[in-house]
Amino acid sequence: MRGGDCVSIDHEMGRDMQLWDISIPIRQGMPQWAGEQVVDLTPMSQTPHDHANVTRLTLTTHTGTHVDPPRHFVHGAPTIDMIPLDRWIGPCEVVEIVPSGLEIEAEDLQTVRIPDNTERLLLKTPNSALWRSNPDQFVQSFHALSVAAARWVVRRGIRLIGIDYLSVAPFADGTPAHVELLRNGVLILEGIDLSAV
């Protein structure tokens, strides 16, 4: 369900929990990272002429909501299949942050008062509005972590960082922040939509 319509009961904790779908639907014409192949959905067979509807789906690993495993930027590091599922699943802290510039700095993260025991952190920025204001084109001027902010995440012991656009790091030079996070065991979740959260 979209937009947090789903509510479930956490029986172990004995309390209500709201579940939010923060994923971006995959569709033709959706924003893709600059220079990457656009999503292509090509029918291979269609009813009623054929027995079944089968579609060929072509996309990159950066399409919509996706994760960056360590191997994405660190040669010889673990691939996605080597990461235990429990690293991706569990309680998380969602914080809304509106930095003064495009880069989120360590001071910005300090200001929003993230609890000390946070292991999974999702950043809601003005980026979430881009999924609606620019639904068909990639916007290069999005909010992302500076290298100093990435170091702050590592120092705080955060094990997963998520952001509401296609990269956790700036478009101009995303390598240093990615490497800082991934070399230090921080998993990255990108392309989430937190507009309703």
C-alpha cells in the first residue's frame, strides 16, 4: 500500500505499528541517474493473441528505490548477496532535515538530535518533493551528505543511512562520501520517498 495506509500490530511489542511504503514504483520515463539506461518495459507476449502476458524489463541497479552494497564503490568488498538480511530490516529513525545548502553537513545532523542508539537513519529532505515536481527527469541539484557528514554517520555507529533521492552523496562528486560510508560498514539506501512520512 502507498502512503502509509497499512497498519499492523507488533504482537511481540504489544503495540500498534504503522508501516509505510517508501519505495518508488518502477515505470518507463521515471528519473534515472544521468547517463544510465532508462527503464524499458517491452511486451514479449500478450493475451488474447498469446497464452500469457510476459514483459521484458530492462533497468540498472540504480533504478528507483535501491541499495548500495560495499562493492559499489570499494573493489573486492562484499556484494549485495553477502549482506545478511537483518542488516536491512529493523527499527529506524526518520528525521526531517532542511540544510542551508545542497550538502547536508555534520552540523545539520547534530542539530536534528538523532538518538544515540540509532542504527538505521532515514533522512527526509526537500528531495522527497522532487518525485512529484519532476516525475520524469533526473534533477542534479539534490540534497546529499557531505564527506564530513558521512564521517559523522560513521562515528555515531549508524549502520544504515537512507536518503530520499538517487544518491546519498552529491552529484558533482559522490565518490568520497560513498567510500567513507561503505568502507566503514554503513549500508546505503537510496531513492526512497518520505513525503508522506
